[in-house]
Amino acid sequence: MLYLALYRWSIYDSKDQEDQLKWLADTLLQAERDGEKVHILSHMPSGYDSCLKTWSREFHKIIDR
């Protein structure tokens, strides 16, 4: 139920709820420094209609750099 509440709130406040994108960026940076390869799997693809546009845009900034 907490997830649903966070999702509904993110519609009104598009900041990085629960610092998910910050965690992703930090984790990918550390993997890059350590010479590791990373696979990103998700239950809802970014850019999909149900994915928030702001979140999707910021996600792509992280992985496309």
C-alpha cells in the first residue's frame, strides 16, 4: 500500500520519491569505477504511458550519458 501512496503522490510532486534515481545514478557510477557491467531490468519500461514523464526523462538522462 505504501508504494501506491508514493505513486499517487508523485503525480502531484514529480521529485525523485524515495531517492530511487539518485540510488540508480550512484550505483551505476560505482559499477563504472569498479569496471563492472550492469543490466537494468524493470517491470514498467520508461517511456511507457503509465510511467511518469518527468521520472522517465530523468531516468534516461542517467542511462544515456
